[in-house]
Amino acid sequence: MTDITRLSAVEVCQALRKGQVSSCELTNAYLQQIEKLNPTLLAFLTPTPELAKQQALNADKNLSTWRKNPDAPLPPLTGLPIAIKDLLCQKGIRTTCGSKILENFIPPYSATAVQHLINAGVVTLGKTNTDEFAMGSSTENSAYQVTRNPWDISRVPGGSSGGSAAAVASHMAPIALGTDTGGSVRQPAAFCGLTGLKPTYGRVSRYGLIAYGSSLDCVGVLGHNAADVALLFQHMAGYDILDATTMDVPVPQYTLVDQTDLHGLRVGVPKQYFIKGMQPEVEQAVHTAIEMLHALGAVVMEISLPHTGYALPVYYLIAPAEASANLARYDGVRFGLRVDDPNMIALSCKSRGAGFGAEVKRRIMLGTYALSAGYYDAYYSQAQKVRTLIKQDFDEAFKKVDVVAAPVTPTTAFKIGEHTEDPLAMYLEDVFTLPANLAGVPGLSFPVGFDKNHLPIGMQLMGAHFRELTLLQTAHAYQMATDWHK
């Protein structure tokens, strides 16, 4: 067999069941990749080699038993190695959120999404780097290290799930978990040439996902192709009694059909997503990909999402307001960093001052201001009203079309340090991804070309609530007809 770290997640599972490779062999190959590449790419914050080896050993025992008796139960993802963004709790494994304030936090439980995958038999390779508390679009805001893009190590991998994206793109893991509050799965997927899914809000439990913006946060998947993403997503989705925001809606079989016929699919192209200042190669690649969907049988029509232009200011009022509330718990008293002072208020102030980075402090202050007396109605309340209008735009669009096709980002991956002195320029990187989070609809990013610097370009599809299967099947058909994902 060729280099086993080049196998897709689906191919890994098939090879394991056929006995073509053992989980121990596979896991050791990925651990060697991590040892070799992570010092340069800085994708992993906390590799867990000993745990991974033990899980792989158990997986091989289960596979051996199953081969002798195929009627014996075998967890569906037995032996599949994965990486986990360091925003998701894993029992007994350090979980930092990329922040000094949680530098030594070891959770006593696992996030529901993580536990579901462990129950399904995965091998966990370690925790990946993230912008602090997921606040960023480049993974430069981590308190520990700046992750680099495997396509060009002078550039960012995107954020905030940049560690997971870099790990998968460099074959240090076949697939990884990320989180998406305003584009943090889809944008790194685009920058690193991957397929990344942000599900419908409420489709995957947020229990054990350390909160940034509670009405926006979603647990997502980054993989090499739509089939890989569907495979992992199948075992994460569903109602969870521990998360009151999950929806008790049946989970379909996310089985993708190997065909390129998209007849009957209606694709909407919103004029508001092709804006002045976009990198021309990005615009051209997305239009070419939309033409390919048409060539595969889809009906393409222009649509309007008129309140798109308000998504950026609305998001940067709502998300920081929710962050202000969520991050109030880090007070130096119960857990996390503590700077001792006999005065209770001083203890809290010093602990928060030392533990939080500049971007987190900026967003806490923005959010606190927006929620404060005298400003609540003018800012936060108004933003929630406009958010409703943005959601209504999508509701109207999905009466006419099945999916909305648009760019993921205005540019390809930018240079490390290029936007660090200009927060607004950094925020503008999310201009095309924020609306889906505000509306709660699913979004899928997948590669559709390269620019002149050989950097990947991504396109996103957005769908109606709980229509992830439509997005995955459309991307799968496109990927069967093209090679960009390879």
C-alpha cells in the first residue's frame, strides 16, 4: 500500500476492515507525521501519542474479534485517527482554548460530539491550535503559537480552526473536528484546500464546547472531501439531553451517492456576495465552479439576500456581547489562571488581565459596552432585529432554491502578520461566512481552484435548516467530476 497517511477517512475505514492495515500501524504513521511536521506547522497544541497508541491497540483487538465473527458488534469508526480542536473538552486531556487563562485546565468529562466519536471507535491524536476562545480568523491569536499554512508556511491557515485545518492538509490526521461561530470551519477549509462543514445550529450538541457565542457556536468537521465529512458527521449529529439548544429532529443517513447528476437541483447565486475588492481569481474560480454545477444538470439563478451587508456589524455586536457574558466565569476563583490578591476584586481583575489576550479583551469590552445600560436598545437589541431580517432573507431564498452558492472568503490565505495591526481588516475576512451563523443555516466549504501563488480557493454552499445532506451530496457530485480536492 502507498503512504497510508494519504488515505482519505473513508479509505482508512475500508482498509482497516479489510485488514490491509492495522490501527496501530496507521496511528504510528500519523504520530510520525506529527513528530516530523508539527515543529514547523505548529498545528497541534497537545499531541496525545500514548492515549492514541492505547486506543489503536484496543481498536485492533476489536477488529480481530470482528473478522473472526462478522456478526459481532463493531463500532463504525473503529481505528480511525482524528484530531480535535482545543475548544472541545476531552476527559483527562488538557484543554486550553488557546488561552493562558486555561493553560492547565483538564476537563473531567468529554464534549458530547467527542464522546460520540470515541464511542464510535476513533483514535484521538491530540488537540489542535486555535485562536484564543475561537476569536480570530488566522490562528494568530493563540496564546501559544502561530499555526502555519501547509501550502505556504509564510501564510495563515485561517481561523479559528486553523490547527485542525493545517493538521488535515499536511496529513498529520485524516480528518478533524473544528468549531464555527462566524466561519471558523469554512474559512480554514478554504485556505487549506479542504472540505469543511458547519452544520445547522442545533444539529450537533454544544455540550462540552467551551462557549464563545452561545447562539452562534457550532461543532463542525474538516476533511479532504465531502464523503469523509459525511462519515464523521453521521456519528456527531443528533439530539442531546445535555444541550437544550439541540433539536429533536431525526438524523438521516448521510450516505452519498456516487453520481454526478444534479438534475433537479436549484442553485441560487446571491449578487451581494460578489463585492468590490474581491481577489479576481477567487471570483473567477467560484463562477467557474457554479458553471460546473450547471453542466452537471443544476439550474442556476441569481437571487438576492438584501440584508447581507449588515451581517458584519450585527455579528460584531452579538458575538462579543455573548462572549462578555460567557467569559465572565473566568474570575480566578473556581478554575483557570489565578493571580493571588487578598482583595477579591483585585484578584479577579489581575487574573483576567494576565490570562486573556488582546483580542479577547477587545471583544469583551465591545460586548460589555453593547449590553450596558443606555446602549442595549441602540446596539444589541437592534442587532437582534436585523439578525431576524438576515434569517428571513434565507427563508425566502430557500422557497426558490435548494442551495446558495457563494465565495467563502474575499481572498486566498494572507501572509502571517498582514492583518494583525488592523482588526477591521481581519474581521472583513469573515464577511461571506457570518450570515449563515446568524441565520443558523448549514454551510459547506470545498476547494474549487488555485490562485497564481498556488494557494487553494474555496466555494461555499448554504442550505435550509437540517439540509446538510443536500450540501454534502452536491459537493460530492462536484468532487466526482473534478480533482481540486485531490
